[in-house]
Amino acid sequence: MIETASRPLRLLFVDGNIREQREGAKASYGQAFGESYAAEIAAFAPDIISDICLPADEGANLPDGAGLESYDGIFLTGSTLHIYEDDPAVTRQIELMRAIYASGTPCFGSCWGIQIGSVAAGGTVTANPKGREVGFARRITPTEAGRSHPLLKSRPASFDAPAIHLDTVALPPHGTTILACNAYSQVQAAEIKHNGGCFWGVQYHPEFPLKQVATILGRMVPTLIAEGFRKDESAAHAWLDDLRTLDAEPARQDLAWAHGLDREVLDTERRVTELRNFVEHRVKPRASERGRA
């Protein structure tokens, strides 16, 4: 009997940013958010076919239900938009997420992604009254449900992760299972079941290496100072320089200790735990069921 070769996974990356933000990211980091997200997945799953769609753009060619069903998995990036603003760039993305739920295609979202997943299913997102999480979400703790959920498989009882956000899920929609929380956000990780679909998401950014965190925060230095995260420009840039150094030299124990970072952030394989778990436990099984892997 001749075995047929497995087909490559076909993945869609939904970049939630407007053109100006994408161009800014590309100028400073070399890749827009959808591109860098796809590269992080390809690093541990090299045999993929990736497409990027841009729903924030007016007139964007967005996939319909049949088009969404043709993908094995969908990833939603972070965004600088605020979901509670009445803006077509936002509402188009909510409608797309509703179509993703209806398609039944496995979907994962980071930061803005979990906010879109929540609002599209009937939840509420607001500016966090506790303020902004900058650089890293600290002491993320899996809930009882999260400790046995495949999304967080191999994560320890408490961990840190790259994070940059002001908004947070204030009222999770019906069908939500909260998988992790911390002092800043009651929903740091969740599974949402809605209209026949199942979404996994996190409020943090497992797809961000430290150099990307430093690049994004480098464009936010006035905000870091105004909100008390750093005393002045010199202190801010020194911190970001340390993050860039740690990205290049993760074994620098002096800097790791100074900034309270461990292997959950510094080790690339550990950092992308949720992304790998989503591919292994949601995307590949579903592709196999459909005879596509």
C-alpha cells in the first residue's frame, strides 16, 4: 500500500492593524504583525502555507464562509485599535470573527485577538481600570480548568509572558471557560465556544520575541514615562537595550535576574507554548479529520 504524503497545513493570519501601524511595524521591525506572527509559527511548523488578510482596511478582500473553511487554522494578531470604538476598521473585524465561529475553523488569538473573540461572541471589553500591562504579564496563573486544558499544557503553576495592552475582557461571553488570570486581568487565557466554533486565546503575546517587545515599546517611550513605568528617556532606553541584549544572549543571567525573567520568556520553545499547543491539539487533529493531513 502506498502512503500519500501529508499535505501542508494552510493557515490564515488576520492582521488587525490599520495600514499606518503595519507600515510603522515594518519600518521598525522589518515585518508587519501578520508577517512576524506567521514567521513564529513557521519556525516550529515549517511545512505551512500562510495567507494574510487585512480586515482593518476599507475594501479589503476578506474570505467568506467557504473561504474560511478552506483553512486548517486561523490566527488573530494584536492591534493598536480599541474594540469599544465605533470604527469600521473595528466592526469589520468583529463581523469576520463571527464568520470564523460559524465556519468551525480552529482559531487562536493574542491580545486584540482574544478581545475580538470575546466581543464577537457577546462579551464586553473595556480599558483596564488597573492600567496598562507593559513588557510582560507577570504571575499568570492557570485556573482549575486551565491546569488540565491542552492550551496551557506544560506551563508551570505561575509564569510570565510578553504583553503590551491597555484593554481587557471585562465581561466574558456565554460559552467562555477562563483558563488563566493574573492581578491585572481576570482573563489572561480562555476558550470560547460560540455558534458551532471554538476559539482559544490569550491576552498576552507568546508570538513576541524580546526584540519585538523592545521595538514596539521603543515607539511608546513617552507613554512609558508618563505612566510611570520608567523615570525618563535614559532609563527607558536602557531597559529596552537590556531586552535586545537578552534576545541575542538569553543566557545572560545578570540581565535575566535584574528583570525577573526566566526560561518561560527567554527560551523560545517555552515562550511559544500556547502556539505550539494550538497547532498540535486543535489544528492538526482537525486537519486529519478532514483528510487534509
